[in-house]
Amino acid sequence: MPSLGDLIAPRRLGTDFRWLLASSWTSNIGDGIALSAAPLLVASLTSSPLLVAAGAMMQFLPWLLFGLLAGSFADHHDRRRLVMVANGSRAVIVGVLVVFLVTGQATVWIVLATAFLYGTAEVFADSAGSTLLPMLVKPADLGIGNARMQAGYLVANQLAGPPLGAFLFAVGSFWPFLVQILCVSLAVILISRIARTPVPPQEARDPGVKPHPIREGLRWLRGNAPVRTLVLIILVFNITWAAPWGVLVLYATEYLGMGAVGYGALTTASALGGLVAVGCFGWLEKHISFSTLMRVCLALEVLMHLAFALTTSGIVALIIMFGFGLYAFVWGTISTTVRQRLVPMELQGRIASVNMVGVFGGLVIGQLIGGLLAEAWGPTAPWWFAFAGSAITLALVWRPISHIAAAKPVLGEEEAKDVAADEEPGAGGMPLPD
């Protein structure tokens, strides 16, 4: 009977994967603590809705400003070392904030500046960190590897971290951030144990030709239809999803009458649905093709928007949100796995960063649209917009999805040799290179 460690991180994925997973889970605990503590801190220092909203915007702005640059850095430097430096910088930045809090000198402007600097370091950490998994496991194991990474995000960042952060903040405003420093520092130590993280190989070129690295990544993306379509799907569905999500608190508390506790229960229901999907993903990957799973997940997204627009029951809303967590986790794992399998190793950072810029850009656009619609026509208007927009998008990409799932990566000569020597036949409905 396999041990608990083997169930969480199968032995075939290797020791380096276990160090990466442990580092990711530890860092996510710290981020989850800050997820609730940071807004509480901002709200304790100002009553301005604009400044409170600015605190939330600090999560998005660094990605829009530095996302592409961070991806280029990840593709031209030792990725493990870059994650260590970026996470170390995050610990130092939060440490300075703790000093201000302990001495009673903290102001809302110091907190906002800290959030921006922390978010900037996080962009570089996440851009480089997202490229490590494809370097450590075989393409056939990317699905289960991504599932385990997202499981840590759900448990640590979404379930355990926020209530712990709120409790620590009640004890003292500096305590959650002190614990966050410890978590991020431990994550640096854990990821330092990874052995195999060379600088990604760069394609041989004419010495006189030096293309701009960011333009090079964008040019590759423009020329690769499957990955380009996948990035566009993620962008559009983030716009439609963010429109109602940005006013979810008003929808839950005022329209459904669920109150503050009910609103919190909605987000918890989503995370619980994701945890159930963690246990099911291995079976799904073995028995159902990726193209079918992708279509089912996007179709469920369309139906979820419609269900939220029609329901007036808080209980029904909780059930819908639980289902959302189920398929959203599966979609996130599959889309990441497909992208990682199709993108050459030397471009992983840049393409992942383009994807993340699209994610956060979609969130900003969607939340703006949702706010305007709710202001004009009430809290259900964003759900109707999301339903119509996602339904039209799904109709347009229904056929291309099969090409995305069936696409094969273009490998360099050495990579092709490694795949031929090491890979088992295709897994998870995703054909592997011959």
C-alpha cells in the first residue's frame, strides 16, 4: 500500500518535484495569510473606498507592468535562483512593513507601496516558478504534477491561510505578516534543495542577429495557433468571469440576502469543490480526453453564469459555486498542462507571462464592465453579460479546442532524444511526441 507521501507526490515524479511542491505549498500558506490580513490592514488605516480598492489593485498592476519582462528574465537566467532571489526580496519587503507596524509608524501609503513592491517581486517569482515543473518531470506527468501544485494552492491559499490571517490580525496587526515572512523564507530554503535547474537552452542563431527577447516570445506565440488560441480563450473567459465576480459581495449580501457569512461560504464552497477535483483528476486524465474535458469545463462555465443569473436562493448559489470549484480546477490544470507541453523549454517563461498578463488584464477589464453593468441594471446584469459572452466564445472555439488538445510540441534535437528515450505512450488524452 503506498504511503501518504507517495499519494501526494508519486515517487516517479522525483525528489526535485517534492522539494518544489513543498516550497509552493509553504509559500501559498504565507500568501493565503496575507490574502485576508492585507485588506484588513488597509481598512484599519483608511475609510476611503478608493484606497481600499487600490490595495486590491496592487495584485494586478505589477503583472500588467512587469509580466512580460519577468517572463524574459525567467528564460535567460537560472530559474531556481531567480525564484529564490524574488522570494527572498518578498520576505525583506514584508519585514520592513513589520518594522513600521511594530513601531506604530505605518500609514496607508506605506502599506500600498509595500503591496506594490511585494506584488512586483511576486511577478518574478511566479514567472520563474511556473517554468520549473516542465524541467523536473516528464511531459506525461505534467497533469498530475500541476494537479498537486493546485491542490496546495486550494488548501493553503484559499482555505487555511485566510482564516489564519484574520485570526492573527486580531491578535496584533504585525503577526500575520511576521508569519508570512517565516513561510516565504522557508519556501526559499526548500526550493534551494532542487538540484536540476539549469538555465534553459537557447536556440542557436546567427551571432549577428540578436532579436528582442520579449518580441521573440510574442512572435512565437503569434505563429503557434494552438497556444495562441488557448491564451485568447483564457483572456476572454477571465473577462466574462470577472464581471460578476467583482460584484459578488453585493450579489450575495444584497440580492440573495446571504449576509457576510454567506458571502464567505460561497468562496469556501468553490475551494471545497476544487479539493474534490484533486482526488478525481488522476482518473479523469486516464479515462477522458483533454479535448472533451476542456469542452465540458467551458460549457459548465456558461451554464453556471446562467444559473447564477436565474437563482434567488442562497442554498442553490452554494451548490453552483461548489460545482464551479470542481470544473474550474480541472480546467486550470489542463490548460496549464497543455501549454507547458506545447511550449519549447527556452520560451516557457515568456509564454507563461503572456498568459498571466492576459489573466490579470481580463480581470481588470471584466471587473470594470461588471461594476458598470451592476450600477446601471442591478447585481444580476453582470451574470447575464457573462452568460452571453462565454456562450458566444464557446461556440467560436468549440472546433479549435480539438486542435489545441491534439497539437504536438516542436522539440529541439536533444529534447526529442530525451522524449524518445524516457516517455511512455500518451497519457490524459494528450498525444505525446512520437
